[in-house]
Amino acid sequence: MVARIIERVERAAIAPSQGHSVHEYLEEPLKEVHESPYLIIYQFSDAEFRVVTLVHFKEPLERKRLTSR
């Protein structure tokens, strides 16, 4: 499972704009990709790609998981 998540993060880092906006927090500059059963939440700029959190899809995505940016 860890190898699959790492591979998915690496693919997202290559094409970060391909991710979906985080539906719970559309006002945030975040994207998400799925590696079932997890959601990988990240942000990116021209200079940086950073995973913000990893959450099981059945867990609520609480704002406090996004604030340690």
C-alpha cells in the first residue's frame, strides 16, 4: 500500500494540475488525488509540490488537518 501511495504522489507531482479541487474546501488552493482507499491532499506552485495530508476516504476531512501548512 505504501508503495502505491508513493507512486501516486510521484505521478501527481509530475502533473499536479490534473488533481481535483478539494470539495470540502473549495476556497483553499488544494488539490486531491485518490489511491483507494485514501485521498492525497496537496498544494503546488511553480517551485514546490507538497503533500498536505493523507486521509482515508471514510474519515471527515477536518480543517485542522490542513492548517499545519
